[in-house]
Amino acid sequence: MGTLRMGALTRRRVGMRAADLEYAVLDMETTGLEPREGARIVEIAVVRVRGDGKVVEEFSTLVDPRAEVGGREFHGIGEGDTVGAPVIAQVVPRLAELLSGAVVVSHNLDFELRFLGSELVPAGLPTGQSGLCTLRALRSQIDLDRYSLPKASFRLGGDWPTGQHTALGDARACAKLLAEMIANAPGELRYNGPAPRTLAVPEAAPVRGPWGVVEPVRWKPRTASVPGGLAPLSPWRADWRPRELDALLCGGAFGATDRAIAELAAQRDTRFRERLATAAAVTGGIAATAAGGLLVRMAGSRATGSAIARRAVAAREALRGRTG
């Protein structure tokens, strides 16, 4: 949708060291699955975290969707919970501050992208920030039977994440999963994508009270921040793929057919890279042989030139002797 410039995690020597970057881990609770069918954001959270798992800042608030609050059976948010919460246009400036200079991350970022494009960008959120999907990253790098956020967290770290189906709880779980992935990789993970950039923060929309007086925005968090940041990172006992898959092929349901297609593409890519390396080695060998021959010829030329010069000097000396 053009709202984010997507990147991926890789063990290849390209891009930027993942541990050196900061990430804005984003999660939303919504009234439905499809903005095209009227679904709206009802809660939003961001965990700003460094590549080593150190939390920089957390933010969450309920959002007044100005519509019926559906999906309560999933997120537990009722009509009364959003009374007095800010509307989405009032959240955008704060969100821009948190996303600025960071890679925007979510587990199944394709879902968040739909609401970024339908609500947040029209409300003034700048576009073009870097993006990363941890769901695609896990599928690309690690062989698991299931990749949902809670099941992957339990399978890899041994603990079920707390605060499931709250925006801040899920954002924390995703941030921890990302930091553990970077820390436990068998080789250095790198972010292969556009560098994060500083965003222009839009002005906050004025909030007018009952008497027309402009009032400050009042956040309405459902979940309190935990002192100390994320829980300690877990050592993984993961089956890392010998050949990483293309993250672009790791979306959707990712069933058996999707996996087979991605694995076949990875095999072809590996063979192609091996042929390139072989060709480079052969070319380099030919070039080295040619260069060596050239050096030998140059050395021979220099030696011949030195001998001629010595004979010329000797001839001049002999001539001086006869004329003297």
C-alpha cells in the first residue's frame, strides 16, 4: 500500500546489522478484520526497542472508533471502554514520534498495513518508513510447525506471552521475539531494506471540550507498562533453516504448498549463488594467471633492459680508455 518500505532479516552479508537498529513494534486491536468492510482501530500500542532487547519507550491507548465496537469476543473491549478515548487523528502525532528513526515491526504486518493505509495515513501519519514482519522473518529463517505469536513464543522460548489480545501485550511479545531472534541467530542477522528515516511529526488535532475550550489529549491505556521493560530473553533451541527462504514468499497461510514453493526457490537461489561464486573464482584465477604472466614478461623486460644498459655503460668506458 506504499505506507511502509519493506525489508527482511537475513544471514547474508548485506544491509545493516540488525542489532544496531531501533524498532517500533506496533500492534492494533480492531473492530473487525477488513477496513473495506468498516472495521476500525479500537486500541493501538507501540514498543520502541533496541536490537539488544532494551526498551526505549512504550505507549498504548484505547481509541474511539466513532463506530460500533465489534470483535469483543477477541479483544474484550466494549462500547463503554472507548468513552473519553482519543480519536485516531489525535493519536497520529504521538505515533509519528515513536515510529521516527525506527524500523516499524509487527507480527503479520500485512494486517497492520491495511489499517495504516485506511485510517492512519489519511489522518496525517507520514508514509515511507522502513518495515519488517516478524511472521515472515520466522518463516524465512526457522522451521516450525506453527508461527502464530503465542505459539511461536512458547515453542521457542518456553513461556506463553502475557496480555494476549491487548495491543501492548502483543507488542511486547513481538518485541521480545524479535530481540531473541537477533540474539540467538547462528550467524549475524542483518536488516536488508531501506534505512529508517526521521519523520515529520504533524501537529496535534485540537480537542474541544463541552464549552469549546481546547483541551490536551487524554490517553486511555488499557494496559500499564511493566517496570524494567521486557522479560529476560530466552535461549532458543530452534531449527534454523540451512537455506533461508525469501520473505516475500512467506506470507499468507503458508501451508504445505507455500512452503514447498519457497523451499524450491531457495534451492534454486543457492545453486545460482554457487554457480556465481564458481564463475567468480574461475574468472579470478584466469585474471590472476594473466596478471602473473604479465608480471613475468615485465620482469623479463626489465632484466633485458638492465643488461642492455650495463653493456652500453661498458662500451662507453672502453671507448674513453682508447681515446684517452
